[in-house]
Amino acid sequence: MFNKVAALFMGLLISNHISAAELLAEHIEDYSSSPSSNLPGCDNTTDRLWDEFGNAGGWDRKRWSDNNAWEGDWKSEHLAGGDDGDWSDDRDFSYFCGHGNVGLVEFTTSNPGTIFTSTEGRWGDEDAEWVTFDTSMTFRDTGSNVATWYTNAFRELHLLIGWHDSPLDGDTGGEFADSLIDWGFFDGGGKTVKDAWFSNSGGCTDQNNGTTQLIIAEVQAHYNDRIHGEGSNAGDQPFNNTGWKWSHDC
């Protein structure tokens, strides 16, 4: 706890002196304390994503992994044990790689719990624009799952990004970031968030053909959002109880 509180305090001091876009990157590789298998690819791909945003410049970055990646970082601060206002909702772009299932994300420590569900996220009332769960089936389009995510999570959030199916443990996050950021004429980066996630050289990297991704949005115009430093976005929009979704097969 001390390390996390100290990091938060230092972040507050730094934020008084700089103005930057903000990234939160979290992953869990070590699931040995749970019945789930380890995910070594999550470590590697989050490293890549972290480095891509760092090399781009202009991003204030925070990162947690394994036992320091907590459910509370994503859970609404308006719910018991939630602390998103200091972490995932304090950042413009937040990314998590780990295990999931329909309507949930799996953590390994009880801070406050080990399962984050579709009813516990509220993003955008602080700062979040784009939230990605690189986790299996979290946004599976079945029953009321997608609608539940939408009605709870969107508080001026732009896009909620992830998987309908179960992805392989590959370099999705790193190549996603590379596609978001333009490194020059021959790079092919600087894509919209949607195109970067759906790209065969982006979020579909290392995936089997036919593996389905899913993105949820507040308004259709967020379909064309680019991250800060790479172009414009549609701006924050109030919850309208309609929403949009797009799916894509890798």
C-alpha cells in the first residue's frame, strides 16, 4: 500500500508542474495464486505499449503489474473499495492485460476483490476517454452483457475497447500502441483508436483468423477518435442511453 500511496503523492506533485496526456498501463502475468494460467505475453506486450507511449513524448505514464495491479484501480470510487479517480479515470488512456470472462476481469489480490464486473466501472466523470481490457470475452456480445457495460461505464467515456472472443497471449497491446502513434511516412501509425485496435498490424497481431474484437462508444463520432498528439477526437459527450458498438473479426 505504501508504494502505491507514495506514487500517487509524487504524481500529484508532478502534475502541478506539467501538462501532459496521461496513460495507465497495468497487466497481470502471474496468476499462480488463482486457478488461471500465467500470461507471459501480457508482460511483454505491456512493456511494448509502455515504451511506445514513452517514446512518443508528451505522455505522463503510470504502471502497475501482478500483485500491484488492483481491481480498485478500475472500480468506481463511488462504490465500496473503488479508487478509479486516482488511477484509471485519472488517465486519458488506460490499458489492462490479463484474464477475463464474460462481463468480468480477473485480478489476483483482494484490493478490494479479485473480480471486476460490468456493473463496477464509471469512466469519464474524471478524465478517461479510452479504456482497453485486453482480456478474454469481457465484452462478449451475448445477452445483456454489452448493454450492462455501456449503461454503467459511460460517464463521458469515449470508447471501451476489448474482446468478444478469447485472444491469444500475443503482442496485441504493443502493436495497438504502435498503430496509434505515427512514427513517420513509412510507419503506417497515427490511426484512429478503432482502426488501430481492428488492424491486422495492430490489435489483431498474433491472433487467429476469426477472433472477434468489440468496441463500445457513446456516440458514432467517437469512431474517428485519435489519441492526444495524433489528431482530433469528438470530445466528451454526456450519457445518452443509446450508445454504439462495433465488432471486427481478425
